[in-house]
Amino acid sequence: MLDGTVPDDYLQRPEPDPAMFGMSAVDDRTRTNPLFRNMPDILDHRPDLDALRALGDRLVIAVGVESGQTMPARAGRAVAAAVGIGVMDVPSHHAGFTDQPGMPGDPAGFAARLREVLG
């Protein structure tokens, strides 16, 4: 959830409270949470840019307006730039289509923006 470039001293900083992310405050470090379990695959993924370009105007890459320079926002913008399209701004953050403890979103705003784009 870091907004911006990872600083050199990042791993020396105190760990964040898991409750900030809607997780149990008792972190057993098993990393059974799907987000943590899938993170290595997400970081290693290389999109097939030619296949994405072939989608033409059917491809829409969305980025939450509150996402700043977090990893999901940077990834969305980077893929869009590599494909040669812009991003669709959506309300809230990268999970703004949900409303969950620790990360309130704007599902109604997201749905309205999606309807607007899909026309």
C-alpha cells in the first residue's frame, strides 16, 4: 500500500498493523490470505502486450483516482502506456469497487463510472 517508490530503508521500518488492511490484529504469519499468497506471482507476471493491443477498443484499463503512486496504480498506468492507451479513472482506490473494513471504497461510484464508459 506504499504510495510511491520504495525507499531504501523500507524493510527496516516498523511493520504495519494488519488491522489497517482489514486483517486480524493477531498476525500468525502463515500468509494464507490470498493477497499475500498470490503476491509473488503478481510481481512476476509479464502481460502479453501484443495480445492486449489486439483487443483494440475493447481493452479498458482502470485506475482508482485515490490510488496515487501505489503499485496497482503504477502497474495499470505502465501497462496502458505500453499498449498505447490511456487509463480510465474510477472513483476511490484500486479496490474501490468493494467496501470492506479497513479499506472503504465507493462501489456505487465505480458502478456509475463503469456504466458511463460501457454506455
